[in-house]
Amino acid sequence: MIILTLNCGSSSAKYQVFNWETRDVLAVGIVEKVTFSGSFITHIAKGKDEVVINQDCPTHTDAVELIIKTLTSKELGVINDMSVIKTVGHRVLHGGMKFTKSVIVDEAAMAAFNEVKDLGPLHNPANIMGIEAAKKVLPNVPHCAIMDTAWHQTMPPESYLYAVPNEWFEKYQARRYGFHGTSFLYTAKRAAVLLGQDPFKTNVIICHLGNGASVNAVKNGLSFDTSMGITPLEGLVMGTRSGDVDAALPFYVMRKTGMSAADVETALNKKSGLLGLTGKQDRRDIQAAAVGGDKQALLAQYIEAHRVKKYIGAYQAVLGRVDALVFTAGVGEFAWFMRNKILEGLEGIGIVYDPQKNEMSHTRNTETIISKPESKIPIYIIPTDEELVMTEDAYALTHGIYDTHTHFTYSFQSKDYVNKGRAEGLKHDLEKNPDLAKIIASPK
């Protein structure tokens, strides 16, 4: 059984093709600059080199059609035709309060996604367009929606309610929702495996750090609190998002500049964060500038790290007992210099990292531990695998065996779980850096 997963953003469409029988990833890729000129697809098939093809995709339907064309190409493809795909899993950013788990997409689900579209204005419209586009191209297979917000539906009221007029919540569902749910689900379950603990007796703090970033406090295996709010704007400093600001700041700026509410919302979401502080959006450019002595670039990194530190300390207080601190996602997995800035000075709360181990950990192909032996709280770097969660949910939904994660066991919850593609990639990593073997984390 072949399962296709799609993650459609406002200007991108990411995909993965998975062979369920062999538990193997056949291909991954992304179409970028969708709806803009200069669109292109980056495609990586198993055992083949990366290929980049330029082709304009004015709509998400065009992007999905380009994906299908590439997957079935004689030269680049991994399947003969689309009939072998038996289900499609879609990432949906915002499910509001209507969904506590993944669902098969039907008319009622699509109506619900459109109802909460205002809660995820940058992502939900693209997610919906992606589903509609895929259903046109693949009309005869089940389409499943995997919600980013579902994982956080276990948060208690003290975590998700804002101290605002109660009718805002009762009438408009204004509350904290949280995001990155599939990533947190995967890393929380893997952390329990590495710790050798019952997942529902495990407390962890997970830092999902990428262009979008958030922190999750997981208590007894359930999401207890998280840094993102009603939208993904709240919380950490991100690539283009401000994260936490005084709620009065937009009104102050509007009075001073004459900007509209829409203008300020756009500025906070698309022109702030690291971009607003440095004028640069690509983290590689920011790091290069910081290394070169650019004070504003270095300051931006310290501001970003400072915000993460605050959340780690706050969530330790909220949880009481912390079994592990976890880093994941692009920055969390690769940017050792950012982890360094975040972890410096946390010895007082029992978190002691090893700078050498930290700098050594630069891979998506294995889980590592970068804490010193005397650290009361182990520090793990766990490469996330949101696509695997989506794939397993889609398979289980179409076979009638799916349930919420509290009553469902994923393959990666086994201490014997092996990701074939990553295991192969690890061999190459170890050839380049044999010392990496010293920090590989193994289940207890």
C-alpha cells in the first residue's frame, strides 16, 4: 500500500511517498513559490540524486499536478501510475475546538475547516486549497486530515484560556490552541522510549525550533501548555513572526503610523522576528553576519535564545518534574550555535550541557544526547518525523483502527523501531564524523 502525504503552505507543497508494506520512504520533495513566478520542484527519490525542475505553478492544483507528474515520470518517478496510491494524508494547521484527532475528510470536515479559517489565516486557506487540489487529481481515494492543533486539546483551562472577557471565548472560541502537534507527538513518544519510561508517566519540555517555533510542556504524556496561542504568532521569536509582544503595541503603532489593523497583522506575521531585527530572513545569512561581527545579527540570536530560555524555565515550574529537555526541527536539530546560546547558564535548574557534544550533533539521521553526566535533566536532540505521524494516522483511519494517541500505539514507540532511510543516512554521517557515535542516544 502506497500512502501520499501532502503539506500545503501558502506558497509551497511538500510531499512524501511511503510504501507501507516495506515501511520505506520512496520519495520526498517540495514545490516552492506556488502562486508566484519562478516556481520549482525539488524531488529526491530513494537511491537517486536530488533533482530540481523549474515549472510555474500559479495554483495549488498546478503544484499537486506537478508532484503527480514527477512521481510517475519514467526518469524520476517511483510509481507507475497513481492507482497504487490508496490514501492521502494532509496536514491541516487549525482544527479549532472541533477536532481532537485526525479524521477522514468529508463535507462536514471541509465545512469545519472553512469555519475556523480566520483562526489560521496564513495556513488554513492553503491547507484547504491543497486538499481540494488533491481530491481533483485523486478523486477515488480517501483523504485524511491530520490537525496540528489536535495534540494540544488535552491542555487544561488554566493553560488555554486568556484573561479576556469570557464571551470572547464562548462566542468566538478565542483561546490558546497551540501548533506543531504532529512534531510534538512524535518527539514526546520518542523521548519516552529513550528514557525507558511509560509515555503517560513522562514529563518533557520540547523545543520545536525552525522558521516557525514553539515550546511544549508535556505532562504525563499529554500536552499541558504551549507557547503558540490562538494563532502561530504568539510565543518565541521566529523567522518573520514577532512572538510575544505587549498586546497594546499594535494600537500604539497604529496611532503613530496610521497603519490599519491588517497592516499591523501582516507586519507582525511577515515582517518581524529575525527578519525585522536583521533585515535578513535566511538563518544562514544571519549566522554568517553574526560570525563576521554584525552586532545586530548577534543581538537577534541572543533575543531569540533569551525567549526560549524563559519558556524552558517557566515550563519547568509548571511541570514540577522534568524528565528530559528535547530539541527538534531544523534549527533545533542543526543549529548548535543557537542551542549553545539557549543552554548556557541553565545549570541552576539542573540542565548542564556539554559544548563539545552539542557542536558534534548535526544530523537528522539519529537521536543524540548532549548533556553532561552530572546533568539532572538529560538533553536530547530528536529529529522530528511529522510525515510518519501523518502516514500512520492515514493508514489507521482508512483501516478503521485509529484513535486518539492515548488509545493508539505508533510504530516508533517501540524501542526496536528503525527508520530505514535514516539508518542508511547515518552510515554516511558516521563516515564523515566517526565521533558522532559517541553521542548517539539509545533506549534505556
